[in-house]
Amino acid sequence: MIMLASADGLTGAALSAAEALRPALDERLARLDRLDALDRCLDWLPVVMPEPRALEHLSHELLRAVAPALQGPRHRELQLRSSAVQIGIAWSHLRTGAWDTGHPAGLTERLGVQQADWLRNEMASVMHLCWREPLDEQLHDTEEAAALIRLLRLYVLLNLDTSLGRSAQPMLNACARALGLWAEVEQRLPQLPTRPGRSTGHPVGLYAVHGDTNQDEASGAAQPQDPDTAHQALLQDSRQARQQATRQVAGHTDIIAAVQPASTPSSPGSFPAVPRSLAGEVALTAAREASVAASKSALAAHEAVLAERFTPAALEALRPHSRWQVIREPIPEMRDKDDRLTLASYEGLRVPLPLVLLPEVAELQARITQLHGEFPWATRAIEVAAGEMLARRRLGAVSFAWAPILLVGPPGTGKTRLARRLAEVMGLVFLPLGVGGSSDSRLLTGTSRGWASGEPSPIVRALRDRRLAQILVLLDEVDKCSTHGSTRTVNAAPMQAALLGLLEPESSRNWIDGYLQVPCDLSKLLFVATANRLGTIEAALLSRLQPVLVPTPERQHYPVIVQQVVRDVASDWGLPVEVMPALDVSGLARAAGSVRELVRLVRREIVREVSVSGAPH
């Protein structure tokens, strides 16, 4: 490293690295200028020293040499960047918003599970210093503040991204701690100095929080900026980034239900916690604001689609029929902090939410034809569901609605599969509920708050998670649900009794969720039920359903079923259907004695074909 810094006659990448390294080591220069030079030097080192072990050693020594004088958020960010580059992670992947979406595993998909886990652990060690040192000693200027904000943003999103399959509690503790510190940084921004002569692109502005550290070099000479403007630009971008991160936290339902403030450390060297009141209130406010913001964003996107399809005059008349408010009253509060956070995440249901738009008539007919091609033996069932949709659309309606349908037929006739494909083809969210064998209604009504296992119903959770007022709910095997409450759950109503209220339009407008304890308007839900026979279904429940027979497929339908099973297997395995092996469809159709036996044979044959011929990748 010393030789590189003092050498003469260098060319190419070595010259660029040396030119950056010399000022990085020059203690006479200003601290921020040395950090800028260190940043540029680290950019060139992989080119000068491509061998991974030598690069790791050189980077480590360089960062260690400047650490006593330059230690702070920017230096820690460079440490993380250097470590990431050494294992092949492009730093630009961590600074872009491409993976930063509502999808909870975006970065894991980009990097792979092993690298994402490594990065999360490396990030934890870097952030240890941020928790340990007083904030006043870390924030020398706005550039240090921007670097700390970038680290906190990445830390929150990495914890959410790699929390799948892990305990949710530690992840939420980490996020609450980071959001609390982030808010403190924003409070101190107006008092921090800004380096003279910097442009709005860097260090303040959009690229300070989200973007490329080389933006100012790429865009030309920096223009002097008023300090007040610089502070406002950085503060605005910081708030936008924090809102985005808090929406991630609130939308990550596996975690938000378990969030708690961080506890006080019990041993030296452990992470100091944000005060309980601050961490708790930050998480609570984040959950409430993010839930409402996500619902408003979903409605805005829905309105944009409407504006493209209809004239302004028609839009005014149709708008009230394309949205719906699920909860109109305030949700009663609770004392327990975990329950308060869960309830806060449902505030978005108090905002009008989109109803699913019906396609144009020609497109709707094409989708119905597709269903007929996939289920040629279930023509009558498809016509019952499709007839009402077509009639509504031809009369000018814009949203889905149909009277609850009951698909009746022997086991193995594809009733559940038909309901799922109906949802997929029509672009509806599909929620299967196995009510068969259930003796009480908590699957539909949720569990009361007083119980340790208290939680809202799956239906209301799905509306919250998908930001919709309308989904397709499958009530599977309604003929097998009990008409009497369980002796172990005497406080719960029988399942069929609960179904009566859910399927009756008037009572579904004021459906009481046992956990939220507030009326929920579920009248826009779409229901499909299945049953093997009608004899065990109460007359009152049967009167609320349209029974339609789904007969047993005949042998000439088996090739179509084989294609469906192959598509299902590809979906289960997370693969495109094009990579699945070709099968002897006619042979399988002849060998199977029933539909269920055919399904087993197809799955077994897929495994055998891949084992014999090998995979293409």
C-alpha cells in the first residue's frame, strides 16, 4: 500500500488508485476530503488487485490505517462496501431501489440466500459501533448524517429481507431500534454544518440517501448550495426513505405482529437499546402511518387505471362503485403493546380500498373461454359464475359480484382447482379456507383479544395485506363442517351458523371480527364453496348458495388434466412451465384409473423423467 502511494510512473488503474490513495493518507487534508479520496481508492483497488485474498488484505490495511482519524458513519459505510465487493456483491445493488419493494425477499433473490445472510451479519457488526457511540460524536456534518441514514436504511431492509424463516421478534427489535435512531438523526440535521461548495446531488438530495456516490462526478462541476437548502434537501430525502422503510416494516406481516421495543442490555458490549417509550412509539406510529399510506397508494393506482379506461364524466359516476371502505368506525384500543401494533396495522382498512375491475367484454369472454378449455367437464359451473359477470359488464358495471356458488361433486372432480383457476384467470386474490371438519367459527370470525392466541380472521388479514376490499374466498368442504359448537370452545359459534351471517348480504355489512371488535363491511367478498354432497348442509345455509354440479371428468379429459398438474408442479417448485419435462400424456391417461391416481402418476413421472434425463441447469 505504501509502495503504491509513493510510486512514480504508474499508468491506468494503478495510477488512479495511487492518486486517490495519497490524499487519503495525507493528514494535512480536511477529514471529508480524505474520506472522498478513500472512497475513490476503494473503487480502483479491485482492478489493481483482482486476487480476492490479496484484495481483502489490502483493503483491510487501508481502512485500518485511516480509521483513527476518519472513524465515523462514512468510514463504516466504506468498510461494508469493501467487504461486500470482496465476495462479489456489487455495491450498486445495495444502493439502488430495484430490490427495495413490497416483496419481502427482493435482495435475497438478487444476491442469493448465503450472501444475503452474510451481508446481514456483516451489517450487524458495522452497526454495533453506531449503537455504541454517542450520536454527537458520529455526526460531524451533513455528509456523516447522510452516510448514517444510508446504513440505517440498509440495516432495516436487510433485516426484513432475511427474516423469512427466522424468529420475527429479534428482527423487529432491530428495526425499531434503527428507526428510532434514524428519527434522532433527522432531529439533529438542522444543527449540522454542510461542506461549502457542494451540489444538491451530493451529499444532500436524492443521491445522499438512495443513489450513487459518484453522482456529482458524473454530472459535472458542483454548484455552490445554500446551507439551508442543503439541509432541507437531505431532510426531505431522509423522511421519504424512512417512510418507505416503515411501510416495509408494516407490510411485513410475519414480523409486525410480534414487534416489541428493544430490551435493556444485560451485559457489557451488547447493543444499547433505544428507550422503551421511543422504540414503542416509533414502531406504533410507523405501523399506523404505513398502513394508511399503503392503502392510499393502492387506491391512487386504482384511480389511475380508471382514468385510462373511462371519460371524466363516466368516471365521476363509476368511482363510488369501484371502491369500498371495510371499516368505518375507530378500532378500539388495547393496553398491550403487541396488540396495539397489530391493531395499528389495520388502520389502512379505514381508508377506501379498490374493488377489482371487470375486464372489457371481449377480454372477459376470452378468459371464460380459457376456463372452458381447462375444465371441459365443468361447463355448467363456469357458465353460472361467468353468466353474472358478463351480464354486469354488458350493463356497464365495473366491479365483480356474484351470488355465492356451491360446487357439488364427488372427490377428485377438480372443484378446488376450478375455484383457484377462476381467481387466477380473473385476476382475483384467492383465499382458501378449509372449513371441513371445523367445529367452531373462529376461522371466520377471528380469535377474541382476551386469548393469548388472539388474532383477526384470515379474511380481514387478507384484505389488509392485499390492500383490497374484494377477494375470492373458497369455503372448502362445507358439507363436512359441524352444525354444533365444540365442547372445548363453548364461546365459539358453530361453523355453519357463522357462514349464514357471512353469506347474507345484510349481516355481512356489519360483520364483527372477534379481535378487532369493530364492524367490518365484507359485503363485496366473492364466495365459492365446495361439497361432496348436499344432505348434511342445513337448509338455511343451502338457501344462500347456488348449487351447481361438477361431474367426474371422463377419460378424454385426462390430457387436459395432465397439463394442469404439470403447471401446478412448476408453480409449486417456482419454475416456468417451459422447463418441465415432456410426458407421455396418452400413456398416463390410459394407466390412471381415476383423476386422483392420474395426479399421483403425473407427479411421479415428472420426478422420474428429471432423474433419468437430468436437469438443463
